[in-house]
Amino acid sequence: MSRRQLLQTSKITSRTSRSAKDGLRTLARGTQPSVEQLPPHAMLPSRMFWRSLLVSTVSNNRLLLSSAVAVLSFLARQRGGFFNMNNNLILRFALKKTLYNHFCAGENSLEVQSTIRHIKDMGFRGVILTYAAEVVVDSKTKREAGTGAKEIKDGVVHANVEENRGGDTAIAAWRQGVLETVRMIGDGDHLALKLTGGGAAVADALASCESLPLQMSQALEDICSEAMQRKARILVDAEQQFVQPGIDIVAMDLMRKYNRGQRAVVYNTYQAYLKTTPHVLQRHILQAQKEDFIIGIKLVRGAYINSEPRHLINDTKKDTDLTYNSIARSLLQQQFPLQGPESRSAPFPRIELFLATHNKSSTLIAWNLQKDLSSMGKPLVKVQFGQLLGMADEISCTLLLEKGMSATPLDVYKCLSWGSVGDCISYLLRRAVENRDAVTRTEAEHAALKKEAVRRLKAVFG
């Protein structure tokens, strides 16, 4: 295959989903190009690529990004008036056609399922879907602090807090929204579950490590049953440390009940930036081994560094990187994160692992280890990789290229948030802030996107 033919083949446009599939099939034929020969961003459909370049350009300009953060922060505080998304159709249209469509899945079931189809046509195994609409409850008073989607800040958690004589309407609304979300996904997909979305009563129970309200427990049963029917999995989100021990208890109880068959239905999330995470994970793995259920593990670096007590977090980013890579390496080799008398004498239990990271080094370390274990004929842990929609596309597309060239099973996912433009304002704000704080990663992504833009233009104009 000539270089020109390879360049033409790698141009996956967004005209139809069939063209994306055909492009991937072509890459799978004949002599496989290496990851270095075929740029990862060549996997992106044209519309997605050029929008990524636009967003990346803004993210790498300090003045433009600061302005974007300020505007989104202002819009997130609007509850009415001219700048409310429900009132200003022009502003809503402009935001939807740019940032919203880049980072979010859609405003309704038809839009969301269309986005999911396009993502799967690119070669992704599936999606992680979550609902963006939230309400805020203060972590100390458990009283409503505002409505709409807002980021956790200054000891505030997301929740929806209304109660009436017919039951807790916060839980009822959360149940309805989550069931609507799970009905948009299917075989192999994941539902991201934020427990504090059930409201103040739920947050209070989690904070005190007490039993959930019966209404919430029944809602979780309905959600898990629906996910099982659709052959989907549930990822219980990690949250702030004042509720996390309670979340761990709920997640472990759900795994005891639903992870008894041949596959894990429920995963718990573990944050590598916390000093206690290796010890917590060790304890949970030992419990799974003792009680004979599959433990589902989603490993992340962490999301609440600006609001957690500093002494709980690793001293440096390097420490967090080492912890993340060490845990991933141990689990892939079916070893306990910590060595001790209990771990040396106990057989390793069944686990499933989801590595959610935008760190390219961690991703490739884990994937290369998995390939090495496969080539040596070792038993493999089921491992999946995931990144947010609209972010870390170089990592996602590198894995897609690897998937086409490797005999080792590789499942790659994109995490999507859905809801109205107004619902997603604070979600978009968090993405802008994340890009601002991750300077090194966004600069590398921007350089790769510019290089791919030149390659595409040369392929067209010669």
C-alpha cells in the first residue's frame, strides 16, 4: 500500500457511518501500518476533527480560554433572564453547535443514540453514559444550595432536594432520570451512577454510613435490573471523601448481589490520588475473594483535588502517577496491590478492570503489559480503557489503531454526558477548567491536531 493510498484510506469522513466502518476495514487488510505511520487523529471523522482543532486552539490560547471559562461560569449561574439557555435561542444555538456538540451526547434519546452509533462506528466498543442535570446540596447543612448543574466546590455535593408526602421526590426524579439514561444504552455499554444525585436524604445516609432510604434502595434495584436486561454495566462514581466510605459500602453490597455470574454488572471507582486507596482496594479485593463475587474496579486519578482536605491526597503528581501505574500493573498480573500475610495466602479473586485515564503513559504501560501477558499465554484480566468525549482523542485513537493490529482483546470507550444545553453548562465549564489545568497534555494534543490538519489538507490538495 502506497503512502498516498494509506493517507486516503485513513480519511474517515462524517458523511455516513458506513464510510467510517469501511475505512477501518481497509486498515485491517494487508500490511498493517504502525501507529507511527498512521497518525491517531486520522481516525476522527472530518466534522469531529475540525471541531477538535477549534476547541484545542481555544484551549491553548490563555486569553481565549480564560474568556471561555469566564463566560461559561457566568452562564452556569443564570437561573432566568436574557442569558438563560431556555430564553436565549441564539445563544443556545451557538453553544450547541460548538462546545456542546463537541463534549456532550445530545438533549434527548434520539440525539444520544445517534451519537452512540457514530462512536461505535468509529471502532469503540461502547460508551459510558451519564445524565448532566443535577442540584446542589451543601455537604455540612444538607440543605439545597442551588438548582441546576453545578460543580462540587467548597464542600458542596450534587443532589436534588425536594420532599413531599408521597415520598422523596428527589429520589423519584433521580430514579426516573437514571432509568431514562440506562434505556439509551445496550450490550457492552456502561451507566455512570452518581449516588448523591438522589438528594439530601441520600447524601446524609452516605455521610453517616447508614442504610440508604428504602426508596433509594428500591430505585437501585430497578436500575441494576434494567442494566442487566440490556447487558450493560454500572460504574458507581467516586465522590468527595465525606460521602465516599458510604458509597463504598453501597457499591460493595451491589457487587455482592449482582456480580455472582460470569460477568461483573457493578463497578466501584477508586481514586489513585488518595493516600488510602491501595489499602481500601486491598480490603475490597480480599472481601471479594472471601465471599466469592467478581469485583469490578474502575481506576481513576481523582476529580476533587480542589475541594478535598490536602492531607488526604498524595504529596506530588508523580506519587499519584506511580500509585496509578502500580495498582494497574498489580491487577493486570492478578496480584494484590499490597503485599502482606493475607494477600500471600489468599488466591486472587475474579476481577474486571476499567482504566479511565487521559494519561498516555499510563494507558500504554497497561496496554503493553496486557499484550505481553497474552503473548506469554497468561490468563488475562478483562480490562477496558476509557476517555471523555471531546478529550484525549490521541489516546483513544491510538488504542483504536492498536485494536486493529493486535490479537489481544481491546475494548475502548468514550464517556458521554447528556442533557439539555442548560443542564450541561457546568459540565462544559468543568471541561474548560480541566483543559486549563492540564497545560502539558493539551499542548501535545494541539500540536498533534495541527500536524494532522496539514496532513489532511495535503491529501486533498496534493
